[in-house]
Amino acid sequence: MSRRKIAVVITARPSYSRVKTVLKAVQEHPQLELQLIVAASALLDRYGSAVNYIEKDGFPIAARVFNVLEGENLTAAAKTTGIGILELSTVFDNLKPDIVVTVADRFETMATAIAASYMNIPLAHIQGGEVTGNIDEKVRHSITKLADYHFVASEGAKQRVLKLGENPEFVFNTGCPSIDLADQVKGSVQLSFDPYSKYGGVGSLPDLKDGYLVVMQHPVTTEYKDSRKHIEATLQAVYQLQMPTLWFWPNVDAGADGTSTGIRAFREQHQLPYVHFFKNMEGQDFLELLQHSKCLIGNSSVGIRECAYLGVPVVNIGSRQNRRDRGTNVIDVGYDEQEILAAIQQQIQNGKAVPSEVYGGGDAGTKIAALLEQLPLQFHKTIEY
């Protein structure tokens, strides 16, 4: 009996950490064959060359899809998705997978879902059913309706997928695969690597031994014209604190130019002896960095997911993570310098939060691989009246 071919499409830096333990579990499963497809910004150096970490971790790449159109605006995002449909259709035709797996909610994932659906290839979706405050929510729910199998990360997400009319037999609360990685660093007692020597980056080299902050703030696609103003509020708040800070560049989203320009302009106008900037970091190292930080600041979903499991204090800024299931580690604030500053100071004072398993307990990868081997192959859904 031939092994079932599982094509997993990774389109961006965050997607790899979201699915790494699934890749490993599929690769090690005797009845499954992994077909890894790397596409979009995951291939580009300016967004951290996630593909380098994928190869370093020992995952052979079956196909590469270069489909990012420059511009970092809404039109470029739409055209990037269109190019992705064209290119991924060819890849799927060549590889002939039994199941295609897509991850989360970024705009490039829509191309994966559409190409697989029109080619009658069963589609599995990881992290459906969640709610946020930008275009990702439309994409996520659209992929849910295109998908045949749903591997959701929380009970709230499962209930939303069911309310969308999906068959309960194919909706599974597996937990989030990124929690599997967080579980591996949970027992870390101190930072095991030097981030400056290992990852380079630019800026000052503040001493981290007495504690540090981490900042990761992305533009909000529905508010992309204000992305520079949004990042300037965060820059001003962090500047006032004068604490060692490790700052990560934004994802490739509409408004990323505004975020990046705001950071560069601020660096030219202010001395920043306490701040160092990174493009990217291996998932496990990044989580270890968070585990030993005083606070994460910004609007990344890592603050809602992995930091909840690790008990890392988070200041969540703006609308990007609106209504997402939360642990007790998050303080939500608006795009206001003083509000951000006060929340950071409060979280530093609070210290570690009570860990939460709202997004799972660290075994999602093996659960998903087992389901991918067992589920009947299907690519057609009907609405029950």
C-alpha cells in the first residue's frame, strides 16, 4: 500500500513555526509522505529567509513558488494571491498530493485553498475558526468553507467552525502546533544563546542579563494607511522606558512600508542605545527569547498563543488580535503612547502570568499527522437542510 502524500504549503515566516511539529510528525509517520512547498515571503531574504531555517531543520523542499509582487499595498496583496493560484496549480498538478494542508489566515493562503479546491484535492486547514481585527478574518473563514478537514486550536474556534455549518465529523480541536514548540522551551532556566552573535541584526547591543523587552508589531491591513502613526506611538513609549529591547521587523502586509519607514526615521532622529533590531529568528530560539523576557509588546498572535502557554506578559496594541481567545497574560491598549507605556510598566511589575492551555497542551503535531493518515479522502461538501 502506497503512502498517503501530504502537501504542506508554507507562505510566510510565522507559518513555519505554526506548522513545524506537524511537518516533523508527517515526515516520521510510516504511512505518510511529506511534500513541502515553500512560497511567497518565506523565500525572501528581506523577510528573514524562513526557507533557510526549513532546510537547516532537515525538511526537503518539493517545490518553491516565487509569487510575491512588490508594493506592500492592497493591490499587490491581491495580485500576489492571483499569481499564487497560477503557480500552485502547476505544483499540485506535478506532485499529485492526496491532501493539501494550509495554515492560518494570511492572504497568500487563499491561493493554496482555491487551487486545491478547484483541482478536487482534499484540503486541510490548521487554525480555522478564530476571530481577529483585519482582513485575515475574511480569509480564514473563507478557507474554512473551502476546506474539508479542520484542525482548530481552541474550543472557541471549534464552535465557530461548527456554526459556519461544517460537518462535526471533520472538525477537531487538536490545539495549536506552535504550542508544541513552546512546550519544549517551557523548562528553560536561562537564555541558551547569544542573539547578537547568532542572528546579527542592527543597532545597539544592550546588556540583557537584567531583563529585556521584545517588540513585534505588524501593520493592520484594514488600517494600513495609519501604520506609520501606529508604530511611532510604540517607538515613543519604548524610547521613554530606556530598557534593553529586541525589536523584530514586520511581516509582508499592506502597510509594512509605513511601519518600516517609521522605524528607520525614528532611528535617524533618536539615539537608541537600548534597542537592537532583528529580521527573523528560528522559532524555538524566538520562543526561548520570549520565555526570558519581561514583556512582549505589539500585536503578534504569538502574544496571544505561545505567550499564554508560557505565562509571558503581553501588551497587545490595537485591533489586530480583537476577540481572539486569551489567557490572563494580556493587557489590551490602543495606539496611544502613554497608554502603551503605562501598560508595559504594569506588566513588568506584574511579572510572569499564570500559564494557560487555551491553545493546547503541546501535542498538536502528532494528533494532526494521525488524523491526516486516518481521515477518508473527500473533496465535496453539501449543505444539510
